Amino acid sequence: MDKFVTSMASLRIISGCIEILAAIIMLRLGQVDKALVVNSMLAFVGPLVLITTTTIGLMGIADKLSWDKIVWIGCGVFCLLFGILKK
């Protein structure tokens, strides 16, 4: 199996496990204010995983893409993050 695909899938599995663990912690805490704190911490995990998996994927296909396409993909990821993280 391709090492880039394995790395991307592994990161997504780890990210999913973190999400499930956070949900369990929220249930155990049983208070909205504490659950909100846990949820806020997850706000950092999602974009980090997105950037990392996209970077790994781009490294895997970099030899097949022109620099123009790589720049456009980077701009797209930036726009996604800007839209997600903008207050």
C-alpha cells in the first residue's frame, strides 16, 4: 500500500479516536461548561489534521502536478481554514 495513503488514513483514524475520546469525556463530565471547554480544544485538532493530511497528499502527488496547481490547492485550503476559523 502507498505510504502516503497509509499516513493520511492513519492521521484520520487518530483524529477520529480523539473525537470519540472527547465525546466520552464530555459525557463523563456531565456539565455544559466543561463539555464546551473540551469541544473548544477539538477546534484545534480538525484544522491541524486537515492541513497535515493535505500536505501529505500533496507530497504524494507533487511530481504529477505543476506548481500552478499546487498553489491553487494551497489557496483552497487557506480559504477553507479562513472560513472555518474566522470569527
